[in-house]
Amino acid sequence: MITNQTTVTIPSQPYDFACDLNKTALVIIDMQNDFCANGGFGEMLGNDITNTKSIIPTIKQVLDQFRAHNLTVVHTREGHEPDLSDCPESKLKRSKRQGAGIGDSGSMGRILIKGEKGHAIVEELTPEPGEIVIDKPGKGAFYQTNLLEELNARGIESLIVTGVTTHVCVHSTVREANDRGFDCLVLEDGTAAFDEDDQQAAIRMFHQQGAIFGWVSHSAKLLEQLK
Ligand code: TIU
């Protein structure tokens, strides 16, 4: 029972991860239509979205448990203002070169623009009232956001990290969190890259050198402790 026993130990790589669930947040990174739905930014960039879409049910299972125990949940969304004032010229230029410019019109509205369908979190993982939603212009969730303040205000010390893509926004966020003193556990089956090689490399990079950025485990091992 989580109210009596808040410290859990989760078998992980490179060794067991221990955290106090009352000081732990589930972080769900960029599970937006633009990365996980057909016709979104990810697909327009030439990627296969099979992997990013496939982790939705796994994240939902973990999210349901965090909700059931009234634990802290953070959702992030990558995106920009309609006038692109928060989009660096360098990012804009590279996206246009790839054939899917940020702000261009796609089948789900303007690409990566706040308020558009593509920018929205996939329906299955829609944030509920009371959950933290962070809009970020960059890859990392701490850059130009109030995420650190939100976590500090709740006494959060550890993060359980899920979402997409593992080698891009998940990695940037975990690296930023690591530098800010958070212990991060990444769920291998709750994260995805478009390409399996990128997924494997990114996962290994988290836990190598004695958990240089954090720990890696599977949703089942976490759920065993939550149910
Ligand atoms: N959320 C996130 O990872 N943004 C990206 O642009 N990822 C890519 O892999 N392109």
C-alpha cells in the first residue's frame, strides 16, 4: 500500500533504482499527434511512426497507476507560438530543408504550433486537471519553461521518464534533469525512437558508466510496485 510504504525499489540497469513515490513524478514527453499519429510532423520528416505509436498503451498503464495513487504527473509538448517568435531561425531552417517546416500547414494543422491538432497530446494520454503540462520550445523540458519550479514546489526528487523520441527530447530532458540533481529512471518500453538502432543506442547511453545519466527499467517492474 503506497500510503504506508512510499519507498519502492525497482530492478533496473545498471542496478536497482530506489525512490520515494511521494517525491517522484511521472514525466511523459511529447506524446503529441505530431510525433505519434499518421500525417504528423514525424511522418512528414520521413519517419515511420510505428514505434512511437506503439508505446501509447504502456504509458497509459503507468499513467493510470500514478493517477490511482494521486502521484505527480507531468506532460510535455514541443511547440511554438503561431508567429514563431519562440522558434530559433536555425531550427526553422533545418525543418524546412527536411520538407516539413515548423509552422507549415499539414494534415493536422500547422506543424508544431500551439493549439493545432498535431500539437495536441494523443487522445489516450490526454492530461487531466491537476496534472502539470509543460509547453517547451526546445528539445529539453527545462529549457525556457517553469518545469524546475513546478517540481521543486512539490518536493520532487526523482523522475520516471517516458515518451518520444528517446534519442532526442527524452535524452535532452534526462540530461537537463541530471544536471539539476534529479534521479531519472527511463522506461525502455515506455520510450521510443523512430529507428530501433537509435532506441538501443539511446537506452544504453542512459545507464552506462554506472548510471551516468540515470537508470533503465521496464514498465512491468515499476507496475509491480504500484499495483
Ligand atoms: N520530441 C522530440 O523528440 N522531438 C523531435 O523533433 N524528435 C525527433 O526525433 N525528430
